[in-house]
Amino acid sequence: MAQKSGKVKLLKGPSLAAYARKKAVGLGLNGKGMKLAELVWMIQEKEGHTNCFKKEKICSHSGCCWQLSCGVKMS
């Protein structure tokens, strides 16, 4: 999730992958060679969240930065 002028911008595709790699490095994680979903799960766990990216059918976490690419139905 990128923030621009106080607004949250949800990312998708290559922009999300680049954001995930940058975020992983910032958290001290080595995600080289990982698929995006695996990298996001690792980031979610490191941040103390459930590693739910692309695993759930319904989600209530409207502020999640992975939401747009997750494809889950929002409740």
C-alpha cells in the first residue's frame, strides 16, 4: 500500500510485487526466489498478522494493503 498525499493507494501486479520486495527487505526478510503469495505470507507473519493472502473466501480487513490483489470478497 503506497501513501500519497495522505491517501492510501492499493497496488496490483508488478507495483505490488515491487512493494512487497521493498517491504520484506525493510523487515529484514529474504524473499529472493519466492512467489508473491509466499512473500506476502512471510510479511504478514513478521508484522504479527494472519498469513491469509489468497487463502480466505471472505475478508473483513478493509485496510489491508494486499486487498486489491488478494481477490477475496470483502464483508
